Amino acid sequence: MIASIQHAAENVGGITRLAREIGVKHQTFYSWKRVPAERVLDIERVSGVPRHELRPDLYPAPSMPTATPASNSNLTEALP
């Protein structure tokens, strides 16, 4: 079984409950090679597992904001 599905199942109280919440039979999860695109948002909604963990190929992980260098004009204004 896909690790992200196991994680989602743990969050909702088991594989059977996850299946019921998204409207599939629990055996369905064992046939998936990856989470079908049409199931990602439902699984995220019921389990709290972020979509980028379920399908990183479709939903890249959010990037960290990068620091922008201070403007040189601010530095020269502060000098006497």
C-alpha cells in the first residue's frame, strides 16, 4: 500500500474508515500504484494529509520564502 495512504488512514482511524469517507471499498487502496488525481483532494480533506504528499507530481511541495537582499539605496540613505 502507498505510504501516504497509510498515513491518511492513521489520521482518520483506519483504512476502512478512510475508504468509507471517500466512497470507495477499502480493497481499492491495495490496487493503487499512486493516488488517482480525482481522489487527492477528498483524501486531503478527510485526513489532513497535504496534497503534495499524496501526489507530488501534481502538487509540488510549497517552497520556503526566500530572503530578498536589502536595497542598496536604503543603505546609502542611512550613511552620513
